[in-house]
Amino acid sequence: MMNKSDAASGAASGAAVIVEQLHVKRGRVPVLDDLSLAVPRGRIVGLLGPSGSGKTTLMRAIVGVQVVQSGTIEVLGVPAGTRALRKRVGYVTQQASVYDDLTVRQNLAYFRRILGAPASDVDRVIERTDLGSVAARLAGSLSGGQRSRVSLAAALLGTPEVLVLDEPTVGLDPVLRVELWGLFRSLADDGTTLLVSSHVMDEAKRCDRLLLMRDGALLADDTVRGVLEVTGTDDVEQAFLRLIERGEPDLRPRLETEAPR
């Protein structure tokens, strides 16, 4: 795992998010225990691990809505949760955050006003998330996949520099999953940093970098190729299982060896 000197190196190399020695408890039970990591700018970083591994808690801490016991989190060079980050960081929760009694366009217009984003942003994000055909429909009448895209469209308002997406593809059919990952790649190509959580290991191959978690600890922080090489496997799920068998984190952050774009 990353120590303070590693985190400093992450800052020097342009990390969008730096987490140092983070401790979070739920009651008396540790959820994240001395967690340190860095998320490089302009990349798709996959946060993978089984349910209950601490992924959502980490994401909530990064966007500044999680109470932490100790440690520090910097996002785009300032403390997580700072008011100035409100327009620079987009967050999509596991459950679609939309108002069922408003249309898609009305939902986006409402969130646009809260953020103070330009009025033209509503049409821009509708086009980018391919919601034009349902823009006039009530959100409550949409499918689960369409509602998820409305939440993503809302997060894109104001052109955030960092997107934190908590299992955005869960429950979607394979076609929609491919379409969403295509959108994620397009956003990263435009310079947006994406932290995308999933418990589906086969989504790892779509990421530039992986953070593998289990029981609140970081098992690996490396490129997909790096994870496979160090574990001697050709499948991320098998690599994850091998890391668990070894019982110790083997993979150290190597921000200077990014995956090819």
C-alpha cells in the first residue's frame, strides 16, 4: 500500500485524488483501515472488490459526505468536501438520484440551476448520454438503465473534472453496459478523471488502472497488465483470488506506468 512518500510522488505526478492513512469506522467496526492511494488524472480507475469491501465508503469519503476518524483526502489539490469542489466533482450513487414526478429535462434543469451551470448544459448532457428520445418523459416511467443515465447526465452538468461513479452498470443489460463504458472512455479521452466502482471483475479490462479492495484494505494498485503479471494469471478474478490466498498486498502503486490510452 501507499505510504506518505508514495502519496507525495502521486501529487508530483498529477494525481486527481490523494488518500493518506484513511481510517473510517461504522460504530466500533473498522470499515477502512489505514488506507492510502492515489487516482491519476485523466484516467479510468476501476475500484473493484466484493460487496462489503469498503468501496462505497471510500467514494463517499472522496466526495466529502462520509465522516472519517483520521487521515487526509485531497481532491484536485484541496481537501475533500471543500465547497469549491462542488462544481468540479460529479458523484453518481448506486441508486438513481432523480425525481420521479419530473421529466428528464425538468430534472436536469433543476440540478443545473443548483449547480449554476449554463442553461445550454441541459441539451449537452442529454445528447452525450443519449437521452433525447425520453427527455420529455417522467423519470418515474423510465427503465432502470434509463434512470441511471439521467443520474449520470446530472453528474455531467458543469463539466466536472472528476467523476465518482458507484457501481453505475449494476443491473444493466450487456448492450447498455458497453454503451456506458464507451461514454466513460470518451470522457477520459477529454481529460476527465473517472473513479468507477464495480464488483464485476470482467469490467476491469476496460480500466486504465485498478484498485482492488477487500475488507477495507487495498490489495492492489496497478495497471491491469501489472496485476496479471505480478500474480501470474490471465484473468483479473483469478488475480484477485491469488492476492487473497497470499494474504499480503503485493502490488505497490506505480503511477509512472500508466496503461496505454
